[in-house]
Amino acid sequence: MIELLKELQEIKQKKEALDLREKEIKEKITNVLVENGTDKYEDEKYKVNYIAASESVSIDTTALKKTSGELYIKLLNDYPKITKRSASLRVSFK
């Protein structure tokens, strides 16, 4: 049992180190794309798409249920719901 737990601990530590390295590499790739003013890279082996952070506005339906007969635009202005999307990097291996 102890040997299994030790092995599991080692695997988790290696995984954490690999996850950290993956994050670092993706940040560097993102920086290269941004510095070059592009959001895509593709060759015969790799395809990379950078998706910038964004946010959207929608109606807060919980607040909408509490109101009656409001026009859509008034509701959109009175009850905005802002959803932020983090930037992401998609990497494909061909």
C-alpha cells in the first residue's frame, strides 16, 4: 500500500510540473502570436488558434421574472449580465 501511495504521489508531482510547463509554453506561444499581430499559425504538423478574451451582455432572467411587461431594450439596459470569456489557445497536432 505504501509503495502505491508513494508512486501516486510521484505521479501527481510530475503531473503538476508538466501542467505548469504546458501553461508556460502556451503563454510563450500566445505572446509570439500577439507580438506578430496574428491569431493563427499552421504548418504540416501543427495548427494553433488564439482566441482573445471577450465578454457578452445578456438579460438576467432571474431579474426578468421579477418584472412585468418591460421592453427588450429597457431590460437589456436595466439588467445587464456580463459574461467574461478568458483567452484561450487551441493547439492541434496533425
